[in-house]
Amino acid sequence: MRCSVVLFCVAALLATPVHAQDSAEALRQDIRTLRQTLQSMEQRLDALERAEGRAPPSRPEVVAVAPTAIAPAASLSQAVSANVPGTGQAILPPRDSVADPSSAASRPDSAAGPTDPELKGFFAIPNTDTLIRIGGYAKLDAIADTRAAGDEDQFVTSSIPVGSAHRDTSNFNLHAKQTRFSFEARRPTSRGNLRFYLENDFFGSSDGYQFRLRHAYGQLGNTYAGYGYATFMDADSLPDTLDFAGPGGAGYLLVAGVHHSFEMGKGNTLTIAAEDPDSQLAGTTYDTIAVNRLPDVTVTARMERDWGHLQLGGLARSLGYDGDQRDERRFGGGVQLSGSASVGEQDLLLFGVLGGKGMSRYTADLTGSGLDAVIGQDGRLHALSLQGGFVGYTHYWSQMWRSNLVYGQLQMARNAALAADAFRQSRYGVFNLIWSPAPSWTMGMEVLYGQLEQQSGERADTVRVQGSLQYNFIK
């Protein structure tokens, strides 16, 4: 009988005189009328079947598919916004985050993340299967340092000046470099869901607002290729801070690479990656250069549950240099265990611990520092030992108010081949209070403490107070 209803409605539409459809708007009106008629008749049939003691059968959304090519764009965006291809129910518990690293992270089959479980804000490109979203936020940071902090825009503890004549000089800074723009596109294909993601901020220079690329990648099904977060890092474990840098002991790197994820049952994945190598060496001279013979290789195992997640990552690297007199090769690498866990209904625990040799590039404090390995006086290459980690605790006072307490530490072994002022150890501490009166509006205050110790044993520390105001474009 249902087939008869559908055929009757379709026949009625086809039988409509041509002169009654002399415009596209008239045709759209006929389709809307037909949809309402069919829905009304199906509701009556459902009521009759219930009265007879039979459950109404499930049926496909016939009318939602038929008029796709000619329905108005607004209707299309409303229809698809609740069912974006590749959403897959987010397993991790929802959370809030100022910097929101989770939204840009790659996930198996491009599933939704804990900070954006509903993937709001997508709209359809007419006459295609592609949906797009334009996102980002504007963020203003007001920063006051009791002593010199090195980097005035973000709290990088490894940059704190030690022994400087101006070490006790206080400073105030106001900037909007974390302001971010993102573009995302999604569509289903016969090979899985396709996602394209592009994002930038303005941390490209220390003395201006130079455009900086953060992400530019595509992902088809479980295969990722492009530029973005290193597979070794865990974006979902990073704590919620107003400061952009975060704890120095966290794994953090933006890099070009390719990886593929293998699903091992619901919530379990194994990911294998090959990424751009960059041997960052200390002790180089005009006649020695760092060389990269093999890509960095990463393997991560991840488990997600409704209480949180655990991720274990392993990294292998080939470090080396070529000189006029000799050349050297060394293998380096390390491991990281990170995760998150709900504590009751209001709180969240975040953590990460890492350690290894020749992996400074993969830490938030030391990336770009040239401390993966050092060339000794005898010409031998020594991979530098490193260990560190962080723990963060989020408490929700109410739906609008939350606080975060974070502590991190990073430590490098002493090495006689390193300069006396080279990095030895850093500590990072944060406490903040964040107010979000509306999803698109966030403001807060934060107190940060940082300490740096050099290979010589000399130390310096500073305290920073930071206030932030942020407006999100899509939230």
C-alpha cells in the first residue's frame, strides 16, 4: 500500500500541466506540497497500523533524496547539518578547550572529536555531495610578566633568560596572534569519507602578525596525507590553558607526513606513520651539516572509551651529519603514554609522559632548539637523553565556569659536549579561571609559573599573569 502511495504522488506530479510549472519556483512549490502530502498520508497509515497492533515498518527517506538537485540551498544545509558524512558518534566525553587542538586532529574515518561532537556549522555546496565549514576565532591576550620571560607572546619556559642583565625587568604585552581561521570540507566517497582541513594563525614571526600555516591535509577513509599534528602527539590529552604554548613536557610538533590507521574493534586503533625528518643538532660548524636519510617512523596504539582514552606511541629516527673529515649516524627515538579520564560528572584528568633519546624536536619546549643530538669534540654524534611529562586537572564549577590546574616538567641529561648555557630542565605551572557565558564567547584569567635550569646549573624563573577574551566563529 505504501508503494501505491508513493507512486500516486509521483504520478500526480508528472501529470501536472506544463503551464503550471513555468518557473523554477513553481516546481519547488509543487515538490514542497508533494512532500507534505506524502508525510501526512504516511502518518495516517502509521496510526492505522498501530491501531491494528502492527508496528510501522522502517522506510528510507524517499522525499529527502528525490528533490536534492533542485531544492533551495538553505533547505539542503538544514537537512544535512544533522548528518554530516563521517561524523561517527564521538566516543570520548565532551570537553571544552580554549585553543581546541582536538578539532584539527586526524581521526579514523574522519569521525567527530570531543570538543565538536555534533560537527555544527557545515553547509552543502549545491548539486554536490560536499559540505564545507568556515571556522576559527578571534582572541586577544593581555600579558604581564614579573620578570623577563623570553617569549612575550607565549609561555615557552625554555626561552626564559638566565643571567641576563635585564632579567628582573617586568613587561606588559597585548597581542592577538592566536586569532585563527580554518576551512574544512567533507564528502562521502566509494573509498570512505573524504576530509580536507586547512588552518592558520598569526604566530609566524616574533615581531609581527605573519601568517603561519598550522594544518593543510586531506584524509580519505583512514589514510592521511599532508601537514599537521605529528602522529606521535596526542591532541586530546593537551590541557585547557589560555597560554598558547602549553606545558613544555608535552609531545607537540607540526610536520608533513602520511599515516594510515587500522581499526581494531570499536574505539581501538593502530596507526603507522612516515613523517618528514629533521635532525636538529648541537655542535655543528661551518664544515658539518645535518643530514636526513630516512623518514621519522611512528607507531601508535589508541583506546577510546566513554570515560576517556589512552594512547601509547613509539618513535624511531635516523640522526646524522656529514663533515669534511668524517660523518656519523645514530638512531634515536622514544615513547609517550598519554590520555584523559573523566572524574565524576564535573571533572577531567589529562596527562602525558614521554622519554627517549634524540627526540627533543617532538616536545613543546625544545622543538627547533637543535638538541636532538650533539657532535662531540671527537666527532662522535651523541643522541641526547630526554624525559618529561605533564598532568592537568579540569574542574567545572558550573556550566559557565571552569578552572584548570596544570603542572609540567622536562629534563635532559647532562652532557659535557653541550654548552654551559644549554637546556637542562624546565618546569611549568598554570592555574586559571575561565568563564563562557555563551558557546561563542570565552574570557578568563590565568597565572603561570616557569623555571629554566641550564647545563651549568644556573636557574631563572618568572611569573606571568594573562587575561584573554575570545570570540568563536562557529560554536
